[in-house]
Amino acid sequence: MKKPTTLFVGLDVYKDSISVAHVGDDRRAEVDYVGRIGTKPADIDRLMRRLEDKAERVVVAYEAGPTGYGLHRQLARRGIACLVVAPSLIPRKPGDRVKTDRRDAVQLAHLRRSGDLDSVHIPSIEDEALRDLCRAREAAVITLTAANAAHQRRAAWRGPCCLSALDVTRDRVRCTRGLAAVSQALLSSRPWFMASLLWPGHVASLLVARYRGMSRQADRPRTPS
């Protein structure tokens, strides 16, 4: 049997598994569902080696989702063309609401062959780091605003003179704890973060230092007046 020139692969990607389907460039060929594989880089490399033995060229498509763009970058390093597709832009038949892993993978492979898929913008590692920082800051600001509002309600309920300066300091420590924890996690989990974006790392370091200083102030014994 002659090998197809191009093999079109559809991947339905989840956190724990990837469903795989592929079809050749012959318009009469049916989409072949392979099954599920793991999400480790070794599992993906093993799959790509098997698919590369079936055709001269392999092209891949998968839906954008919470797993990010690590799979796209891994395939790009192997020289494999890959499309990351927005789920809202995938053509669907009217009334077709049945959604399974197998059907999604088969549909992606079929649409990849027909050329009906458009790729989303793939950000660089630096751009993705900046997005992470902005989203973390927005979430921290929302948490801080809610905590400050709760503090004001507590003060109004107990009376303006009921809260001591020590209570206010402890409340503010609780407000800034989330922001400092997020900043510390960014610094420790991304080794390239400081090298690619110096000013966010500097700001994160200042936030962590501020939280530690406020914690020491809140734990200091209160002196009687």
C-alpha cells in the first residue's frame, strides 16, 4: 500500500489524556481513530514517530484550551506543522451537540484535511509570562478589594473606635497575603521569569518583602498604652 504524502492528525487534548485521529490526503479515505495516549513529552514523541512512518509529512491540529501552548512548541521543535484552533471557530453542523473525545479528534482531522481551520495567535514564552503576571495581578487586586471592603464593613459594625492599630495591621496582612503568595510562586516556578522580564520580578520581590515586613509587625507583642 502506497504511503500518503500528508497525514492530517486531530488531537483532542485534556490534562490527563490525548485522543488521536488521523487521515491521509486521499479525499475518499476515512478518518482513522487511533485511541488515547498520555500527555508526557515521551508519549507525544512516540506517537509522532509512529505517524511519521506512515507518511512523508505530518500536520496536526488541536483545540486551544487550559493546557496552553506547550504541545505546539514541542511539535514545532520536531518540524511538524501544528494549528491551535479556537473552539468557537470550528465549523459545526446545525443541531450537532453531541461532543465526545473520539468525535472531536475525528472532526479535527477531517477539517484539517479540508483546510477549514484557522489558527489562533501563538504567543512567545515572554508574552505568555507577561500575561500570567497581568492575570495574577488582576486576581490579586480583586481579592484585595474584597478584603478591604470586608474590613470596612467590620469596622462600621463594631464602631469606628473598636479596631486597634494592631487589628488593622493584621487585616492588611491578610489582604496582601494572596498577592505576595502569587508573586512568590511566579518567581519560584518559572526559572526564566527573571531573565525575560526584570521589572515584574522586581515588583514581585518588593511585594514579598512587604508582606514579610507586615507579618513581623503584626506578630510583634502589643505594648500597653
